[in-house]
Amino acid sequence: MRWHTLSDRKCIIVVPTTSLVEQMYSDFEDYSSNNGWSVPENCQKLYSGFTRDISKSVLITTWQSIYTQPKAWFEQFDVIFGDEAHQFKATSLVTIMERMQHVKYRIGTTGTLDNKKLNQLTLEGLFGQVHKVITTKELMNTGKVVPIDINCLVLKYDDETKKRCKEHTYQEEMDFLIQNQA
């Protein structure tokens, strides 16, 4: 992204949630703490309550905040980064990418690319060829992430209890599980 901004390209980074907008902005401040690059001077956030008038070279936003924007609004950007790109299968995200047909630089990042051929074809159509950098297993083997340890607990109840709980909401079901002595 910094390389693109040095080439006077305006970047948009699309993330799925407002908390990730804040996290990415904060991470950029952390990454730039020793090199003098000013995040407030170069980056702008967009979600509910922020202006859609973009004055900085980097916009960090949620897809929900921009998918209704007209095609002309998207023409101000030269580069798009799709964080959590595996979520770009959704119609709204595809719409955003279609409104950015003029954008030459399209970078999608994800740690969760499923093996479904249709999803991979969609992502390749939106961002280009998939480049797998490292697998989760390799990250575990090198100690970069904690190994996964899954313990599955199957709870079985009598038919009467199952009937009583059948129409529970998620929260009611959780309350039942926590409070049930059995």
C-alpha cells in the first residue's frame, strides 16, 4: 500500500467490520511508529458517522459503508485491497468490484480460502490469480500460530427435553446449556 501511495495512487482498503477499520488504522500507526509516516495525514476511516468525501491517499472502510455509492464515486481510487477476500463472494462485494472495473491494482488477502472451485473462480475474477503464501499447518509447524486442539463434546438429551428446547433462540439455548445441571 505504501508503495502505491509513493506512486501517487489512491488506495481503498475494504474490510468486513468497523472494528477491523479501527484495528487496521491502529496497526498502521503501530507499524509506522519508527519511520515517520503519518497515519492521520495519509489515512481516512469511513463507516457510520464519517464523511464520504475522501481527502486522504488511503481510505479504510467497510463494504457496508460504500456498496450503495455510484460508480463515479469509485473512480477516485487506483488500488483496492480486499481484506478477508474470501467474503467477496457476497453480492454486495461483487457489486463494489464491478463498479471498480477501471482499477488496475486489485489485491485480496485472506487466511481462509476454502477449496470450493466456484469461490476460487469468483475471487480470481475479482482479484486475479490466487497466490498461496503459506498454509496454516506450516505456520503451526514454525511456531508462528498456536496449534489447533479441538475437543468435541456431544450432548444428548431425552426426547422430552429435545421437544421443549426445539424452538429456543440461540440465547435461550445457551442459557439452558449453562444452567442445566445434567
